[in-house]
Amino acid sequence: MILSDAVSLQLSLAGMGVIGSSKRLLGQMISALSLDEGEIQFRPAGDIDALVAHRVPRALFVELIRMSGDEAGNADRASIRRMFSLLRQAENDSTKIARSLLAWLGSLTWPAEAVAGEGQLVRNLLAELDPQVVVNVLPRLDDPQELMGAFVLAAFATDDTSTLKAIGPALNSLLS
């Protein structure tokens, strides 16, 4: 089998159970979606435009407007549960919650915000969902930010293969 590019190769390797393809493709994803923040920076507290640009669910604006991205990444367990409760009150459909969280995660700039800032908070909020909900939504993702969010989730997982298999066709389209 001849593979035409690095994306296809990495997705094929993930399909065969080789762990780590997400980390090897991360730079391409960041470039494809123009998510490189240049110098390290976190969203400042009070920046409503950044909350909108990051696709933060509106139900969380009241909590996050008072925090910087760095502070959001360091939210304690009680704050995470409170924010998840706000999400549940605004939207009862777990699939919609998963998609909105993945879009938020996939809209964050790299490296600071996506790794240590709001990205950490979003990964914690996703962990509050039944894992099967996230697994079930993966093959249906077609929005670039949702795909990036799933990709980021894979990059932070011990084993990224199942996530990459699920989003592989859409991911290949995005990066080709």
C-alpha cells in the first residue's frame, strides 16, 4: 500500500494500533487552524470577545468572565462541578454538551491556553461526561474546531488510537 502523505501514514498507523500519531500531527493541526499564539499568552479576565472567539458555551460566561485563562486552567474540583452543572442546566443533551466542549477545546491557541489554560478546564469538564457519549459523537464531527478538540483530547490520552480512528476520515480531509 502506498500512502501519499504524512497524515495518511499517521492515521494508518493509528488504525493499526500504533500509539502517538496525534502528537506527531499536532503541529500540522495547529497550523491548519491558525492556532499558534506566537508568544505565550492566556486570555485575560473580563475579555468577552475572547470567550466568544474561543467558543466558550454561553452558560459559562458568568463564571469565566472573572477568570483569566490561566486561572480557569487551575479551577478546583468544586468549580468544575459547578460549571458542569451550569452546562447541564443550559443543555440537557449530553451529545450537544460534548460537541460544544470539543469546539471550545479546538478553538484554543497553542501552547499556553490549550495546554495549561482553558484547555485544562475543558478536558476536566469533558471528563464529567459519560465517556461513551464522547466516543459516540466522534465519528459525526465535521466542524474543524470540534475535530481539533477531539484531536487535542487524543493527544492528551494515554492511547490515542481509537479517537484517531473515529475522526480519521474527517481529519484527513481537513489536513489534505
